[in-house]
Amino acid sequence: MKLSLGVKLLVIVICVLISLIVAIVATWINHSSGASIGDAVLFGGGAFAGCMILCLAALSTFSVL
């Protein structure tokens, strides 16, 4: 699939926003279960990184990037 640079940039921005939502929800759930703020933020950062890697791997697999 041949996409323009602008479309590829928009797809990456969508991946970042989805990963950010996942990170916020993971942080909130972890903190509400009794973890400290620092631990919850680290957990959310891991969730962000994991989701971003999965999104980019899926896009690479389908030749979008």
C-alpha cells in the first residue's frame, strides 16, 4: 500500500493517542488497586510502550508504514 507522508503521520499520531489512552487507564486501574503514584506511573509507561510497539508492529505487518 502506497500512502503519502501525511497519511502515515496521521496513522502514527492515532497510534500514539490510542497508546496514551491505554496508559492512562492502566495507571488509573493500578493506582486504584492500592499502588503508589510512582509505581502506577511506571506501570502506565510500560503499558504505553507495549501498546505502541504492538500498534507499530501491526502497521508494519500490513505494510502501512
